[in-house]
Amino acid sequence: MDMTLSLSTQVIEPWHNLQENTPLVQCITNTVVQSFTANILLAAGASPAMVDIPGESADFARVASGLLINLGTINVSHQLSIPEAAHAAFEAGTPWVLDPVAIGALKTRTRIAHELLQYRPTAIRGNASEIIALAGGEGGRGTDATASVEAAAESATQLAREYGSVVAVSGPVDLITDGETSIECANGHEILTRVTGAGCSLGACVAAYLSTHENPLIATAAAHATFEVAAEKAQAKSQGPGTFAVNLLDELSLLTADSLQESVKISQR
């Protein structure tokens, strides 16, 4: 990480690169949030592709700019296509994100998440309980975290060092670490927890940003900063979660380098 530049300055470069290159992001994700995730990627400047069936997922992972694997809804088809895509991404060098939704609480997704670690995800994004469970501890209550970000810090560092991944723990202040350097992002708003698909869409944004910068830690931090600055701006003009969801799309598309740098609250831990 370039210590001569502030973190708020460093996260601007991945944002610029995304706007210029329109990365193609393959999403194998929660069926509940596919449409919202696709629209978030479009608003952020990326191109979504929901290619998630066996026999095609691996082929697409080899040519995509980035891949999201989200374990929100694990149907029979996904249980075949997910490992195919992760393996192909690993072999092709496609950056990919593992979002281990609700692991620890449910055995099938917990097993799949642990098996996927052999394909060395470029980034892992989840709430504190999910990160603790992925590191071998006890999970939370479905998609709800029952542990704090601070309680997951050791698990995040362990996973990052063991698998060479950047690990992002979502919470009131996000923790993002590569096992050696840790970053905190204090943007965002509590209303994000009242919109289905906010966290899943953030995972897709991480996949998009990973293709835009050579440093996965900075790219992951940039995704969080961008998404959460937009969330703050959207909340300020929203009446509730319904208008917020729409305004979030607008604010992502309206962000500028100046407004991002002025608003981002990011620091080295």
C-alpha cells in the first residue's frame, strides 16, 4: 500500500478505473436479490451477468472481469455451478468474492463455504458471525450477526493469512484486512440493514472493483467506501427503505471523484 498517499485518495483510482472499463461481473447469487444486485452494478458503472447454471458458469468465470459467489439461496443447481465457477476462476486468475451467507447456522452452506476456500477467494465479505463461522467458530442466527466486528477481527486475520484473501467484515464500522494491513471504513447507514440485498450487492461491487486495481485490499476498501458514501447520500433524501433503495441507485450513478473523496471516512487500523 502506498503510504505517501492518503487512503481517501487511494480509493479514487479504482473508482476511476471502473468508470472507464465497465468490468463484466458474473454473479451467482441469492435468487431473492438478483434484480437489485444487477441494478446496483449498472449504477456503479459495471456490467452484470447472472450466469449461474451448471455447464456455463465455469466457462463464463474464465472470461469475466470478476465473479461473485453468494450462498444466500443454495438450490441443487447452484450446488453444482458454484464449485465449477470457483475452480475455473481460480485457474484463470479471475478475481472472485465469496459471500458466505448464513453459514454456521445451516450445515449445507457451511460445508460448501469451507470447500470453496480451496479455490482461494480473492476477497471474502460477510458479517461478523459469518466470518467467525468460516474460520471454524460458531455462527450467528441466519443472516443476522450475533457477534461484533471487533470479535471477528482475529478470525478475519486468520482467514486472510491462511488463504491469501482480503477479508471484509461488515458492521457499523467495516473492517477490511489482508492479514497484515487492516483498514476501517466508517461510512454507511443503519437503513442498509432494512433493504434486502444491500450486503449481497456490496459483494458484487467488491467483485467489480477487484478487477480495477492491482491491490485487492485497496480495491475492496474502494468498493465499501463508494457503496456506503452513496448510501449516506441516499438516506439523506429518503423517507424510508423503499425510497432509499431507489435513491441508492441514483446516488451510486451520480458519484464523482470529488464527492467521494470529500465524504469517505476511511483509515488504517
